[in-house]
Amino acid sequence: MVAPSRLPYLYALLAALLFGCGAPVAKVLLGDIGPVTLAGLFYVGSGSGVAAYLLACRVLGRDRNGSEAALTPGDLPWIIGIVLCGGFLAPVTLMLSLQSTPAATASLLLNFEAVATAVIAAIIFGEAVGRRTWAALGLITASCIILSWESGDVAGFSLAALGILLACTFWGMDNNFSRNVSAKDPVPTVAVKGLGAGLLSLLLAHLLGEALPSPGTCFLAMLAGFLSYGGLVSVLFLLSLRSVGTARTGSILAVAPFFGVAAAVVLFAAPPDAAFYLALPVMVGGAYLLVTERHSHLHHHEALVHEHRHRHDDLHHDHEHPPGTPPLDRAGYHSHLHAHVEVRHDHPHVPDIHHRHRHGGEE
């Protein structure tokens, strides 16, 4: 069994694998499906698959409230942001841009999501991002500029490539909105995101005059959406985000394009262009710096009462349990309202839900 401290990284890596393979698969499906329709089918498939899992849990009598914290009305603004940015604007922009972008190039450009996520996390939400991380993000940005440059276009940039970067920015906003509900059960969040955003996209596709493909093609698109655009990817991402923070989880997703390039070569049997080989080592260097970052300093925790899924073998959960507290599951987790006392200590940590403090003079 994988040690609990390693699981968040495994979740993020699996999400990277699934998401990275999504762009080449979408490129294939765009031959039979309109771009906005495809974005809608992806997220309807995502939401439907996760909703079916929730329904199965209820029918089988598996109560998730004992092991996960439920969403509350206070989470609604963040859920709306997740639906609009991550489920609607980002995939629609990506599908429109993919029509004019080589699959391998598109897969590497998706690495910009890590940059957008970290910048928004640091500037708007105050998440700790040190000099090493900024250097890594600079390398990833440079590689994206190399891939976006086309000497024949206006100002030298491909509009389709810039569209992919815009989609990544929308997903960066989505990732940071997700940060604020990451302590809650990720499965209902992903179900609402998929169904809400998918129906919005299909409505837009209808207004634009795009036709629905055959039932079999619709099913394939929905299955791909469940695996690579939402669905499993979103659940895995939220499980990682709650434990290691937005910027770090986003940085692990930076390896997704390498899986995507491999899938593109298999699907299209075409070698990447020269810009790809120039950008690849730059991006590898940035991804390496991000994944290997370490952080420790004296920090302060204020007294806090909240609810989330947790274990009792860390430095933050040694509280007592009153009668009626949900029992631990087989992995040693449960969820209930609990209190944290004020404490000041020094230990290696990441920006999880207990370490979102601001920093001065970051290393």
C-alpha cells in the first residue's frame, strides 16, 4: 500500500496521465463533432459518470458523509466559478483552438495551466510560491512562447496557440476556486461541474447550429470526457489539491503534456515539429524544479474549527472524539467537525488546507 504522504502525488500524476491524453483524443473526435458540442459532451459524460457513482453509493447504503465533509450553501459562489471557468469557458476555448493546432504542440501548451494556476494562487489567494517555483514557472512560460511563435502570423503568434493559453488561464482560475472547496467531498463537486457546464455548452452549440453526432460517437465523447476532462481527472485533482496545495498540484500536472505528446505520436504517426524539440528540454527543466521544491519554516496556526476528511497520525489531528463520531474507515480516515488549538511549530509542509499562511521573504 502507498504511504498516505505519497498518495496526493500519485493522485496528481494519474490526473496528469489522463488529462495529457485528452488533447490528442479530442483532436480525433473533432473530425466528427463540432467543437462546442464536443466540449459539452465531454462534461456531460464527466458529470453523468460521477453522478451515477453517487447514486450507486446511495443504493448500496454507503454513506459518504462519515468519511467526507458535505458541501454547504457557503460553497455556492466557488461552485459557480468552477462550473463557468473550468467546465464551460476553458473546454469551449480549447476545442475551438484545437482545430488549428497540431496535437503534440497543443499537448505541450497545456503545460501553461501550471503557470496560470500558480500565479493566481500566489497573487490573488496568497499561497506561498518561492523563488525556485517562480524560476520553474518562467521556464515553462518560455517553452510555451517557443511553441506559440509562428513567424507568418500577426505579431508572430498563432491565435490558436494563444487560445489554448487562454483556456489554461480559465483552468487556472478553476483550480484556485476548487482550492476553496477542496476540504469537501470532491465527488458532488465534480458531478455538479460536469452536468452544469456540459448542459451550458450543449445549449451554446445548439444556438450556434452545431448538430449532434450519432449515438455511438456521443458515447465515445462522453466516455473520453469522464476519463480525461472532468470526471476521474477532477476527482483525483481535488484529492491531491486538498493535501499539497494548488500550485504544487498544478505543477505535477505539468507532466501531463508529455503523456499527451506520446499519445499524439501513437494516434497520428507524425513526429513533432522543430519547435517541440526546442521547447521540450526547457519545459522539462521547469517541471523538475516544481516537483522537487521543498519548504520548511517556523509558522503559526490560529485556533480553528472546521470539518474535513482527516487521519490522526499527523501533527494536526490529536483531538478527542465525542460519542456519535463517525468511525475510521479502512484507510484510517473519517470526517467530522473538530477543533484545532493555537500552535506555533516548524516542520516541512506544503500549502494544504492547514498551511495556507502568508509568507514574507520566501526562499
